[in-house]
Amino acid sequence: MKSGRTQVEIIALYEELGSYRAVGALLGCDHKTVKRYVQAAGEAGQLAPALQRARVTDDFSELIAGRVQQSGGMVTGRRLMRIMRAAGYEGSERSLRRALAEAKAAWRARQALEGRVYRPWVSEPGEWMLCDWGAAGTVPTPAGPRKLSFFSSVLGFSRYRTVSFSCSERFGALAVGLAHSFEAAGGVPARVLFDNPKTITTGHLAGAAVLNPDLVRLAAHYRFSPRTTERSDPESKGKVEAVVRFTKSDLIPYEGFSSLDEANQAGAAWCVVQPKARSAGDGKYSLTIMPTAEVLRDLLNDASFGQRIPEDEIHELAEYFVETDQWRRLWSDERDIVLGPKGSGKSALPGPGWRAHELGG
């Protein structure tokens, strides 16, 4: 341990020279020893602020920080050098690299402190559908074990979800999965959001996705607008990522499925229970049992919408006749003319009304 006099000399020389190695060379000790005493003095508040020399990159610090921000910390010193030369920079590339490294470190520290900003994503009814593929292990087939995948989709507003299984993720399987989703949802949304596999995008040009021509033709057939997410950014489609996660945890058994048909049957039964849209009050989710196609067909078969001609159901109309102000004027002879389009029941109006009034009177 150095004496008190030596420690004072170390701190005084460092404040003057600003270099651990220079102080160590003058006092005949290791630079790490100098660093230890200087740091201890700084923590105790005994060290005067170090004077920094002006650097050739100081006048361009805002430009460097701006390029780091625009590129997400990915800009390189070689590419930035051209911009700096055009802005009047006359220093070396090494000095620029040092300043760029400091700017990137400051940007990463700021990103780690602030984190990613999340905002609620509000979608209009019928506007968005989000789609993605998920892995479901393997399934035995006549050709041997095959990789089993599932195509999942969720509507942006109502959170209505669909799942269909396939042994392929080629474009044909994608088209079948989309057709199944549209049929289950009962319509086609205005926009469909995809990830960036080769069946969706063939590449990226100037930051924009180049869509697969087969997908463009399919979108023109169904009349929806295909959209893609940012590359390597699963959080930009969190709703469908949640469906994939729930499918893996709640639907797919630990031992897997024994066949493709069994997987699709289990997926259809699992999608019967659908989450409702978030309520405006408490923000909680509730579950409802969605009617199956058989239930809807039986309901439509049992429903009756009356006769084609109003005059053919005079007696039925009298059972649910409701007196209105317009009918009372007609009954009291205040009005003698009834206007209405063809088929609106003008000639049937007096019949049930007169009968209901007589029965009630």
C-alpha cells in the first residue's frame, strides 16, 4: 500500500497528465496501481474533474449521433466517412471510428434504459387478419414421419382465431390455410398481415418487401391487400404470435397427433371456444361457444319469414299488429291515401288493423 504522500502525488500527477501510464512511469509503479488509487479518490470525491482535449470529431457529434439513430446502431465507419467528408470533416478514419463507437454505446445504453415503446393497436372491424405458421412436431404418414405444421390466423378486431394443420408450408398449403380462415370467419378482411417466408416475399428492395407473384394473384382473387411485418421482429404481430403460443400449449398434446386428420379435428374443436373482444369496461376477456355450421343450418331451416304476398297472411298479421299514429289517422279517416313501394303490404294494412281494433274494442 502506498503512503499518504505517494497517494497525493499520484492524484495530483493524474489531474495534470490525465494518463495512468504516464503517472506510473514517473513514480515507478504499475499503471493499474495508479488506476486503483485514482478511482478510489474519485469515489470519495477527492478527484478534480479531468480536462478533456478537444477532438477533431466534436463539431460533427450531432451528425454522428443522428446517423446512429437512423440506422438503429448499424452504420459503419467506412460508410459514414463519405458523409463526414462531404460535411467538411478532415480528420482520420480512426478518430471517426472512436467517436462512432462512443455514439453507438450511448445509443445502446439509451435503448436499454428506455426499452421498446408499446402502444395499444386499434383495428377496425373487418380491417385486419394476422397469419403465421407454427411447428407441431411430426406425424406418421404412409411415406414415413413428416413434419407437422399449423396455419393460424386471428382477426385484429374480434380476435376470432382459426387453426388448420398441414404437412407442408409451401404456397399451396398457405392458400388452403387462407381459404379455411376466410370460410371460418365468414368473409375476407381488407388487409392480411404475413411474416416474411419465401412463399410471401421473394426479397426486399430498398427496405420494401417484394411479394411473391402467386400471393399477388391470390390476393387479387380474394380482393385483400397483403402486408408484411418487419424482418426479425415477431413483436410487430403479437396477436398471432399469441395464437401460435396458445396452440402449442393448449391444443397440441405432449405425445403429438397420430394422424393429420386427428390434428385437424382437434383444431376445429378447439376453435369452437373463441375469446370475445375486450370489453370497454373492465378490459377482461370472456369466452363464448361459437355456433357450428350444423347449428346455424338447422336454425335457418327452422326460421320462418312469412309468406311472399302480405295478403296471404292476414290472420297472422293480426296476432302481432301494433297500432301506430299513422294507422290511427287512417282508421279515423284523417288520411285516405297510403303510399309505399310494391310489395310493402298496402292492401293488407286495413285487414289486420280493423280486425285487431274490433277484437280489442
